Amino acid sequence: MIDEATLRAQLGRTLDQTDLGPAAGRAYFGKVRDNFTRDGRRTIVVSDRISAFDVVLGTIPFKGQVLSQLARYWFDETKELVPNHVISHPDPCVTIAHECEPLKAEFVMRSYLTGVTKTSIWVHYEQGVRQFCGHSLPDGMKKNQRLPRPILTPSTKAEQGGHDLSVSAEELVAMGAIDRPAFDRAAAMCERLFAFGQERALERGLILADTKYELGWKKNADGSREIVFIDEIHTPDSSRYWYADDYGERLEKGEEPRALDKEYVRRHYAAIGYTGDGPPPPMPDDVRVEAARRYIAAFELLTGRTFAPDTEEPIARIKRNLGL
């Protein structure tokens, strides 16, 4: 595991804003990923920014490297199971991918009654909701309990600065965000990928409690289109991971599961009363370091590999590796 001195030394050298110049292509800056499109390809730079409650909260040391390399691991491991957009990985923070037309929805797979955000299934359940995104929920459940079966709970994709809304498949189709055949195809792919991820995580001593997928239309050389996974899969940003060994004991005691994901940061902000309204309070360095430690632990546990951080100034390194 990386030492604390290295993490603290990186606090002032995180990758926040990416400016690769016009040669990189047309730029679009998301909450975490900076995207550059040119000639049918998308260059995705994963920054060190962390987002929760649909707000960018700050930066975490080495987060971009961890996310990019963990997404690469999962895309490699699942490419025979479901198609994805990846072409190559020229830098620890960069993926070159096919340019795809994103579906106008996010696909959230859930296996547990949990969460602290306004869109989370637990917050709705605690308020008395028993129909969530078209799924019936039984009475008498408690927070972090396993659901009777995994469920798909789609959400709308808000513009930057807006908030996503959890909806049912029927509502999503009625809104015109996606037609029913495409939704059904995407849903089946998500269910397969989630089942694989849960099985692999459990082999490594972790519970994959829920995850968010993004998918898009990829245009093939023959003019046909197919739905593929884009962005990232099964990273600590898009997924909730808990340690499996003491999950049951902590559930019985009413304690939160030991987590390896950005829920740690969400809980910090929720505890001080911030859940996405207005500018976020600054993130303490101790929280940034602990979050980095958890991201790296998740990478090493899930992949079985030691994380090797690259401490070179990131913009110069990325430009060199992209030939810019």
C-alpha cells in the first residue's frame, strides 16, 4: 500500500483542470472526465476531481490514475461478455475510445437498500416510499439490507450543475429518452455485467452493492449501430463496495458497512450538513488522504495488483504520451 507521505506530497499536485490545446480536438469538460473528440475518436482524461451530490467537491491524490487503470482492468476482463468503447490506454490517466452517442439515461443496478443522496433508494424508503423506479419494495427492511433481488433503477442525465432523477423504465421511455427495444437491450447487458462484477468482487472479499453504468451507440464500419459500455465500469466512483467479512455483523448492530468507495466522502459532507445545495465547504486534507487510500485499496484488492503511482507533473506527461 502506498505510504502516507507520498499521498500528502501529492495534495498540491493533483490533476484538476486539463488543457491539452486545440490539437487534442473539441473539448468537453465533465464533473470528473475531460473529453476531447477528433476524427471519430474520444480522448478521455480522468482528472483527480471527486463529484458527489452532482457537485465537484475537490481533488483526491492519484484518483484519476486509479480510476483509469481500474476501468481498464474491468473493460479488459469483460470485453468477451459485453462490448465497450475502448481502443487504447496511452497514459495512466487516459483512454482512447470510439466516439459514441451516449444514451440519454444512466443505468443503476442495486442489490442493497442503501445510500445518503436524495436519489438513493434508502432515502426514499425511509420516507415511506415502497415503489421505487417501478419496483415494489417490502416493508420492514433496514438500511444496508440486501434486496430480494438485484434491480435496475434508471436515472435521467442532468446537465452539468443539475440533479439526476430516478425514474422507472416506463417513465424513461415516455419521456422520449430511449425507446423500449433499446432500453431492454441495455438492461440485459447491465444485468449480465453486474452479476459478473458481484461474483468477481466477492472472490476478492468485497460486496459490489450497487453500480452506475453509462452506455452509448457505437457506429460500426458497415454502418450498423450497437450499444456499448462507455465511460467507466465498476470503479469506486461509479460503484459502492463493502468488505464482505464483517458485513453481516455490522448490519445486525446497525452500523454502516466498511466501505471502499466515495461513500466515505459523501458521509463526511452529509455529517456536516451538506448534500449538494450551494457551494461545497472545502474538503479537509485528512479526508482527501483517507479517500485516496481507499481508492488505492479498492484497486489493489479488485485487481490483485500493486498500484504504482506516477508522480510526474500530469499535464506535461499526458501531452507527451499523446504526442501533442
